[in-house]
Amino acid sequence: FSGILSHPAKNEVQLIYTKITRDKNNKPSFKTYSYNLDNKRYFYPASTVKLAAVIFALEKVNALKSEGITSKTTMITDSSFRGQTRVIVDESSKSGNPSIEHYVKKILLTSDNDAFNRLFEFIGRAEINAKLKKYGLTHSRILNRLAIGDGGEASKNTNPIKFYENDQLIYSQPAQYDPLDYPLELTNLIVGKGYMDSQDKLVNKPYSFENKNVFTIQDQQELMKRLMFPEAYPKAERYNLTPEDYQLIYTYMSMLPTESNYPKYDPKEFWPAYAKMIYFGREKNADMPGDIRIFNKYGDSYGFIIDNSYFTDLKNGVEFLLTAVVQSNEDGIYNDNKYEYETVCY
């Protein structure tokens, strides 16, 4: 580990740790420490953006309650722009129908990419970025769907969506278009010495992260802190979530994939510690201590490992927030799936 810290720029290491103490009335106070923090130095946030989508999607459901929508309402995604895809069933849900609630579960349990993309389309790109600004997450932007090569005009167009109750249409959301680009002043956007293109051919030019998602670790931890400690904020600054929304998020953010029935996962593919890499790495047979609970959202892509977490040790009465990023890409080639996740990042 000392070798990594001795090259923090090479390995893109950034850390934020927040110590949490409680007074006699159980009111929390926070003391934050950081290492190598730089909100302008770019790293690819990967799946960590999904937690913001979970929160903002549930907020939008609450804003649409007058239409009769809940997080359990059947949500049918249509298509209206090139490359868009439809969703009319979800066999992993108990009802067989897609819904906001089920997408939330899939994101928090195993970081499902399609589930995020469907929430991205429901919220709309403009509203996502307006919400980031509203909550003071001003160093970040969410522009693209994940794992489908989304970008350009395709990312600005989001699908039409319809909600049904007992096969009856109760709300129709038209396709949305977001003309804005959300520029940010960033460094480290042009990196490496080459990359594999969409045809899996090597291009001997640096790789560009321009026009991709940005989610700094400072903004990530602020998102998590406001989620886990709403009482620490004035009511007007809290998320527009119901107690049931908070319980849904807390339950599935700390649940292990092997504990879920809907969706049900193959333990060989999604082992107990699958989503808890900040503590267990990629150890498939890790001993899971019952007195430690981890509420987190991780991400991994382009050689970056990121985790945004809240730890609580029930046995010792210790709790803290920890958000970190580290990268390893020794050959300097991006998109080749040759990264030192096991030997460096974990």
C-alpha cells in the first residue's frame, strides 16, 4: 500500500474520511479529513452515479403522487430515438413487471447497469443535473447511460415512459430532450497512450474522458451523508423522500445479494461480499462479521475503483463515512480490460 501512496498521482488516489461522534442525545457531529483531494482532477466515476439516480428517481415518484404513481407502479419504457430500447417485462421481479422500486433493488444489490439506465430515462438528464446543483453537488454532472456506449445526441434524448395500474394507463411521460452540456473545469481528461476502439482495434492516441460523467468524491460523500443523516440538515435541504423510501434504500444498500429473493441471484456470480469491495475486495469466501454494516455504492471501470460508504460497527459503537478512488493501468491502454484491480486497487 505504501507503494501506491508514494505515487498518488499515478494511481489517482483520493480519500475522504469523516469521523462521526454522537452526544448524549444521540445527535451526530462530523469531522472530515481528506488525502490528495482535487475536485478538478478527473477520474471516471463508473457506477457510483447510480446512488444519485436512486434518490432522484424516488423523489420524482413523490412529486408525481397526485398522478397515482408509487415506486411499485408498473413502469413500461418505450423508445423514440435511435439506439433506445424498450422494457415491458422484468422476470426478476415478483410481479414480473418493471418498477422504480425493483430497479432500485437491482442497483443497490448488484449495481445493475440497465436498472440505472431506466432510472436515468425516467428522471431525465436535465432534472438529474438540476438536482445535483440543488443539493450543492456542483463539481459533478451525469450525462450518460452506462455500459452501452451512450454519448452525444443519444444521451440527450430519453425514452417515453408509461405507468400502469392493473393494466390501466395512469400516467404517460413523453420523450425528453436536454440541450445542455454542463461544462466543468477539469484536468486529467486526456490520458494514457492508447485505447481499444468499438471494433476492438488499438488506437495509438491518448484516451479522452471529455463529455463523460463526473462525480467527485467530495460530492459523493455529501450525497451519502445527506442520505444517511437527514436529521443533520434543515428540513428544506433534505431529500424529498418518505420514511418508506429511506427504509428501502437502507435495506437494500446494506443487504447482501445472497439475501435477496426478488431479484434472486446465483451465489457463484454474485457472492455475499460482491458489492462490499471497500472492505472485502473481491474475496468470494470472506467472513461476514454480523456486527459491521456497510451502506455503500461502488464503481469500477477503466482501471478505476471507487467506493462511497458509510460504516457502522454496532459492537464497538464506531461509525464513519469513507469515500475513495484508486486507479491502476500499467500499460496505459484504455478499454482493453487489462487493469491491475486485484494487485493494486483492491
